[in-house]
Amino acid sequence: MGARRSMVSSDGRPGRTGRNRGARPLVVLAAVLALVAACAGGAGGAGVAADGGARLAEVEPLADPGAYVGPSSAVLADSAIVPIADEPQPVLPVTVTDAQGTAVTVTDVSRILALDIYGSTSRTVFELGLGDNLVGRDTSSSYPEIADLPLVTANGHELNAEAILDLAPTLIITDTSLGPWDVVLQMRDAGIPVVVVDSHRSLEGVGLLIRQVADAVGLPAEGAELAERTDADTEATVARIAAVAPPEGERLRIAFLYVRGQSGIYYLFGTGSGTDSLIAALGGVDVATEIGWDGMRPLTDEGLIAAQPDLVLVMSKGLESVDGVDGLLEAVPALAYTPAGENRRVVDMDDSQILSFGPNTADVLDALAVAIYAPEANP
């Protein structure tokens, strides 16, 4: 067949203030996560994330979620992958212009590495129906279908050139969330096609990411269908959440904290970090955005007290790193001066899921909503 040409673009949204002007906030997040991974053994976790949680449609929501006392965990009801096609037939060769403006021609997708700090790109390949073509994984790709593949990241999220080359990939799909970047350049110098997708992750960007990955593997039609399915599922889930969330003026004030106790790292995520769109979809008020907190910055007592969250979202390994809610309150004393701290209202979710913003976005939102609005539904 003749070569197809597909344009893969980045939204390229700039950071808003200060020295991050012109930098995309999630690229900054990637640097934060990579730094912490080197210090604390990784943000994604090497184990397989648990599922089997309740679904929002099946539970009785709290009459007053703001009055609830105690922590809860968000657990996916079902993490199983449902491919959009059983035996897709990639249209190759295909030339794409990736998120960095590089033209890449892909002729073979029989041995794929899809790598990022979120585990989103590998899951997208699976959901497109090409999971059997994946030959390795990153640390954050910990779902059951991929867990047995060899790791090509070390020390958390550091690309291992030798491990990658040993797998002889015919295509690498990645973004700027992993490093060192010299390894990516080395792969290109070795003649391996490398397609760089957009590193920005948010609720609004899920469809774009799916289409970028699909274009790179020669499955644009399947990509469009998967994006449409994901968007429809997400919209339906957001509508279910809106039906149980408090009305305007009474919504829960929510903060997302990035915590790594071993390294003494505590960040508050705000506008443009992706957590703002997550919190809005959950029917909450993103207090970091409300106080003008752009991107992600080191947490301050003043900022947290000014935000006055009713509830705090954290990654599970982050909560573990401070020995649970008691340890978090000890490590961040200012939290005790907020409703979230007074009520011990902390909701955690697996690191590889909570900010993945991939094809399972609807399930992630549903699980978080259960933990927030029906916290006693899960054991």
C-alpha cells in the first residue's frame, strides 16, 4: 500500500507565570516525578494495581459528603482492557509529524515499546488491539496484561538504553516525561523510529493522545473509534458524578498533594497540572486554582491554610511513604488547620492510575467518585 501521511500535533499550552512561562506544566510534573523516582524508588510502583471496587451506579452516596470523617481509597471496579478491535490491520508505511515537529516514517509495528511516566501510551496500544506487539514496559505500566513484560526503565523512570536495544523494537512511542533524553536520541541514531507524543495530560487531552498513538501505529480509524468511545464513557461518568455531587456553592473543596516522605518532597498541584480538570470532573472545587496556584509548586503552610480543602487527593505510594494519614498530618502540620485534616479526609489512588488520563479515564473517575461520595462502599 502507498504511504499515508498523518499530522500529530501538540496543544503546546504555555505555563502561565514566573519562570515556568513557556513550559508545559506536565513536563514540569515529569521532572518532579523523575527526581523523586531516583530518590524513592519510583512513582509508579512495580506491582499490579488492584481492582474489584464498587461502581458509583451501584452505591448509596453520602447525604452530606462534607461531614464524613476518615480516609478512603479509590479502587477500580474492573481494570480489564477491552480492545476496540480484535485483529486490527495497521496501514503501513505511515509518516507522522510528531509532537516535536519531527517527521517519522513507521514501516513495522511488530515490536513496539510505548513508554511514558503515566502508563497511558502502552495501555492505548493495548486498547487499539496491538497489545501482543508490545515487547517491554515502563514502571508505570503495571496492569495485569502487561505486567510480565520486561522493564526498560531503571531507578523508577530512567530509560535504560541497553534494555531497550536488547528488545530490538521496531517502533518506540514516548514523550518527554522520561529521561535521559540522550537515550531517546541514541535510539534514533540506531535507526529505530521514535514518535514523541504530547506530554501534557488532562481530561481534555485524552482523545488527542489516543489519536496520536493510533496514527503512529497505522490505525487512525481505530484510534478515532477508541477516542470516541473513551470520550462518551467519560461524559457519561461525569454526568453520574454530577448527579451525586453537592450543588454549586456546597461542593467539596479539593486539593491534590504530591507526597514523597522519604525525600521530603511535598507539592501542591494546581492550574494546568491536569489535576484541575480531574477535580472539576469529580464535582469539586480545585482550591489550588482558586488561590492562583499555577502548575505544581512546593507546598507551603500558608498556601495550604489559605486553600482550606475539605478533602485531599494523594497517590497511594505517596501516602505509604509518610506512613498513612497520621504520618501525613505529622509531616504537614498545616493540614491539621484545614477541614480535610480535621476530618482526616484523605483519598488515595494507585500512582499509575490517578493521573493516567488514558483510555480508562472513565473508570478512574468512577472509582474516585465512589471513594469521595460513598467511601464505605469499598472494604
